[in-house]
Amino acid sequence: MRRELEAVIDELKRLKSAGARTALVSAGSVRRLREALVAGGHLVSGLEKPRAGAAPASRPAAEKLPDLPSDKPRAPAKKKASSPKLPEGIAPLPAEPPVVALPEGDKATRWAALRDQVVNCPVCNAHVRSGCRVVFGVGNIDAELFFVGEAPGAEEEKKGEPFVGPAGELLTRIIGAMGLSREQVYIGNIMNWRPETAAMSGNRPPTAEEMAFCLPYLRAQIEIVRPKILIALGGTAITGLLGPDPNRRIGKVRGTWSEFAGIPLMMTYHPSYVLRYASNRVKRTVWEDMLQVMERAGYEISEKQRGFFKVKS
Ligand code: URA
């Protein structure tokens, strides 16, 4: 049971790092989880074990199916932005971020030199799992749209290319629905390596220090490509670009514009969040953000495109 619970907790942490604020759970799953917790002595008949003297909860919180991320105003967070800590045994990062030195020359020359610097970066390589690779951005160096993700996952670090796993397949389909191909846009990540975990399996969100270390590499790619629009995919990408803000909520900022390096920045959910929920409502939410991107980029939008994932009321 403990292992299953840990798996659930790991999954919830992963979702949170991908920007999720709520998780949809079927009534049946809630019932099974509650039964297991009661059997393990963690809950008393579906209610949290009462602390001595504590008033009983009016209803079991687990019974209420959470709603999708809402734009409802929340009470301002009191806590300071907390950053995940590095698991034990992982080499700390240098205090100073890397200095990017690029040669004079055209875009292609500067991009190739940057790529060379990043894939040979000793700090990045020291954090890459054995048999895996540092991951640098891919795509068109003249792209108008530049998608920014979080960090490579298992498939990406093996291939040395961003967004080639399941989330990448969905991103490729989103780009296709916009009337573009992967080769026409640019895709990069906040992180150039897959953040290590103590068990060296699974994913964890990057720490603030890790993001700060890699940011000069992403900034340099953005400055070389100079896209019309940046698209931050998920909460970590937003934090990586804009810095931490304890009051920022992905459900609130998605679909709105910010700016990075003087370039308009659209904030939206991460594709893995869409994969997780797989509802038309979530797909439509991300699609509406993409429609805004297309409008701002001056692309023609067909009626068919406007209607994608429209939720019937
Ligand atoms: N998720 C990301 O944020 N980036 C990748 O490259 C793959 C998955």
C-alpha cells in the first residue's frame, strides 16, 4: 500500500510541477483510495483521523470532485516562493551562471557555436545520467514562434532533443493544428538536462538554482532566433523565464501575455497537463491560448480552426 501511495504522491507532485492546481479523480478512485487508507489506519471511515480535541470535518474532503483550474481569485499566499531542494548526493551548481560567448557572424554561426558550448558544458554534462545527453533547442532559427518547455524527460535525454516523448507528440499535434510543422517553429527548454532524482528514475521539477544556471543558454537561443512570440508551456517554464512569484497561479495567468527579452510571451499549460486531463475543456483552454498566439502573429485562422475543441453547452 505504501508503494502505491508513494506513486500517487509522486504523480501529484509531477502534476503540480507541470502547472496543475487540481487533479480530477473519479468517484470510484476516491472510494478505493479511501478504503485503502482506512484499511491502513490512515483515515477513520473516510474522514481524516481526528487529532485529539479537533472538531470533526463537516464532510469528507475527498468526496468533493475537484473542478478544473479556475480563475477564481484566491487568498494571497502567505508563504515565500519555495523552491524544491536538490536531492542528496547531487553535485551543487557553481554560484555563477555560465558566460555565453558567441562569435560574430550570422544566426547560423552563432547558433552552432552556442549549441557547441551547451552540449559541451561541463556542468551540464556532470548532471546528465550515464548514457544520456545534454538537450539543446531544435527547430528553425528564423522561427516566429518559440515554445519553451520545462526540462527533458527520459526520451528527450536519450535522444538529446526536446519534446520527443508523449508530451512532445502532443506538442507536435498542437503545432500542426496551428497550421505549422515542428520544423517551422523553435522548441527549447528551461533546463538542458533532466533533473536527477535520488533514485535516478522519475522526474522532479528543477530547483531555482538549476533554472538560473541554464537560463543564459535559453536566453541566448531566444536572442539568436528573435521570434515574434514566445510560448511558455506550464508553470515551471513561466517561473524559469519570469522568476518565482508566490502569488502567480498558472490557472490565473494562462491565456495572458507577459514579456521576456522584449518579446511577447504567451503563458499556457504544459502538454503533459493536457495529456493528463485529456478533456475537451482543457484542450480548448490551451487551444484558445494558441488562437491568441496565431492572431498576434498575424496568421490566418480558418473557421474550422476557430472551432477546434469547442465545448458544447
Ligand atoms: N517536457 C518538457 O518540458 N520538455 C521536454 O523536452 C519534454 C517534456
